[in-house]
Amino acid sequence: MPATRPMHLIVSAGRSRAAAVARLLALLACLVACGVGSAAGTAVGFTLGIADEVVIGAWNMLRVETRDLPRSTLALLLDVGTLRDGEVPVELTFELSGGGGVNAFETELFVPPFRSLSWRVTTAERVVASGSLAGRETDGRPLDLVLASRGPASRAAIANAVGGGARVVEVSLSDLPVSPAAFDGVRSLTVEGSAPVDAVVAAAVAGASVVLAGGRDALAGPLAALVPQTGVATLGAGRVAVMDLPVTEAAVAAIGGAGNLGRPGQLLAAVLAQPLVATPRQAPVGAILIGSVAYAVLALIAISLGGAPGLLASVIVAAFSGFGAWRALRPPPPPYVGAVALAQVGGPLAIMHEALESLTLPRAVLDFPAGAAPVRPQAYSGSALAVTVPSPAWRSVTVRLPPRAVGAPLAVLGRSIRNDSSVPLTSVYVTGLGAQPDLAPGQVADLIPGEVGAYPDLYLSLVPALPDGTLVASSGCVGDQRCVVWLATVGTGAAPEAGTAEALATAPRGSGREPGSP
């Protein structure tokens, strides 16, 4: 009987073990690749708007978080065109810091109506993350934010109580920004429990109606010190009120008390109805024609009578006349830049919305500060350093800047006003009461009946949009200073000074236009 050959068995077992090791290595490689792909997918967090809720026609918070990435670039591309105008591209790029751990980038972005929005984050080697948003998925209604600490609020009950147009959004503490510009599209904020005092102040200054639910006993130290015993504190364009109500009822009261004057972004559009830059004076065509005909007649007479000397005299006269006419008729040297700001005062703070206008004679690319956004839809590009807008010849470009909080230059003391600034307040006018005397720095004046309708051209489109009892004053509108129009509520238009739900719910409401819309 032939002997068995155990060597074949040994070789077969070796191959089996090698195959098993190969399959195990392949499985480990697949797991590593899947892990790397998952990590890359979560290496970037992109948020546009509070809690990812974008408000069209308003300033929105833009936040990008990167995790364990090298230096990278965020690129946004918007198409703000229409079917009639075609594509109108807007390109924005921002440099993102890199390194180990989490790195965050935040800014405020004005979001106009758009057809499409896409974004991507790229490193030197690859695209790390990208996304898009269609224009039909956006909404221009302002936000009604609810921060509840004892369970979710009933959004259906809030919407039914205030009407179907409410855009109620539940938020967490991490969703709340601390910049007034980021709250530009927020109509109301209801807080149950604790909240960062910086976020509460920023929301109120921007124009939101803020209600702290649960009564004064439920407030922490900073929030309790923010609101006086009267129950309501006016800050900038909004107010903060304390109410001993459940969060749902408090949210209904906050929405009902929003918009006493209307949003400052809307009112700035009324100021921009007047041009900020005067078009340079052009040479009168009639005078040029008359001068040319007179010179031609004189030149012909000089040549016919004087021959060669007459011709030489004509050339000399033409040279000197042309130089003199150019000196006399040429437009003033550029740049042609104008600026105006509208600020709404409430308590010690004010929210300021600014606009710049630049006029170019030849075709040019105009530079504006970082964060600027054109008032009218047009193509432009921007970064964290500057915004550039191409402009054709003899055209102006008007841009708006992110709103910011400033100190109030005046104080309303019952039926009196005081100038707390270092510059005079001029063109003082109170709607429904009439013109008032100018205020020197430190001066206190009582409000008295004056001439109704006696206000400058700058107020022509603004005053009709204001309720009675609104103080309008300006500063720096003479010379090369930046003109600022100040608004404050006095008299019958004053904000309610009682912290009850009825007082806020019956407060006058602003116009139905969306925040920041021109």
C-alpha cells in the first residue's frame, strides 16, 4: 500500500491560513477606509441662519466648523438673477483657519432672493465638503424663536393664536448668536429658563420682542438685572419684558408686541429714496455749440484776411480756448462717495444700519468694506477683506453694511429730550407734533407743538412711514461727515411700560414688509 504524502496536507493548510490573513487585512482596510470617509463627511459643519433657518432679505448668521483639518477655503456661489435677467452671480470666499480640534468661523451674510446657493470647503488637495440650497426652499418670513427648558413648546398652538403666518422655530442655547446683525430676521424671542444675556440684548437691540417667561423669580442674576421692576426694558429697536406666563402664552404675547416702529432695515430703504451722491455737472451742449460756431466764423475771417499769420493765430486761439474750456467745464475729481445711516434708539443703545453709495464716471470695479451687500441685485464678489462690485460708466452702486449696536446719542425724558452726544442734533422733528429746535451737546429741550411738515428732503420718504410720536433727528449731515438719522419713540408712540401680556399684545405693529427688504 503506497504511503500517504502528509506534505500535501501541510501545504494546503498554509495556503488556507494565508488566504484567511489576506481576507482579514482586506476587511481591516475596508473598515479604515469607511472610517476615514465617515470622518471626512463630518469634518465640516455648515450653518446658514439661526438653527439653519434662512430669512430672505435679511442679514443671516453664517457659521462653519472644521474638525482636524488644515487651512481651508469656504466658497459660496449665489445666483441672484431672474428668468428675465438671466444669471447674476455672487461669489464669496473666506479663509478658514486649520489645525487640530474644532475651529469655528462666523460672520453675517445678507441673503437676497436667489435662485440657487451652493457652497464648498476645499483644502489644497481636495474638496472636503459641499452642499446646496434651492431658492424655492427659502422663506422671507421673520423668525419667532422659542427657547424652552421644560419641554417643547406647542408650535401649533402659537401659530393658531397669532395666525398662520408665524414662523415658529424652537432653538437651543447653542443656536443663539450674540451679534445684533444675526438677529436681523428675528421678530420675537421667547426664553424659558436661562439664556446668555449677550444674546438676549443682541436680539432686543436688533428689533426683536423678547419675553422672559416664568416671572422674575425664574431669572438668573444677569437677566434679572437687565429688566427693571416695571417689567419692560427698551433696548435699541426692541424690548425685553418679563412675564409670569407659560412659555406658549409668552410666545404669543411676544409675537403680538413686535414691531412698534417697523424694522430699521426697512426704514433705511426710505432714506435711500434720496440719492447720496450728486451726479457731476456735465458741460452744457448749447454753450459748446455756440462757442464752436463762433470760433469757426472768426477762424475763417482771420485766415481770409491774414493768410498764414491768421491761420497761426487761429491755432493758438484754439489751443488756449480748448485748455480754458477743459479747466472750466470738467467735472470735479473722483471719488464720488456718499454715506448715510439710520439708527433706532431705545434706552442706552441704538441699532445702526448704514449704506454707502459710490459713483463712477468710467467703467470701473468699485471697492467697499468687507461684509457690504448691494441694495439692488447685481453681480459682485467678496471676502473677509473687501467687497468688489463691477459698475458700468456713469452708474452708481449703493451697498448696505451689517447693522451694529452703538451708544444712544439722545435720551427721552418723558416729554423732554436730551442730547448726550458731542455733536449737535439738527432737523429735529416729531411726527404728529411738528418741527423742534436743534439741540446743542448737553442741551435739554421740552417737546412743543411746531410746524407740521417742516423737515428736510432727507425725511421725505421716511416721515410718512413712521407712527405719530416718533422723534427724528440727524447729525453729521453737513460737510464731509457721515450723515446719521436717529429715531426714537416719544409721546403717544412710546413702547408700553407694563410687563403684562395685554400691554405687549396690543402694541402697534409695523408694516407687513419683510425685515431688511428694500
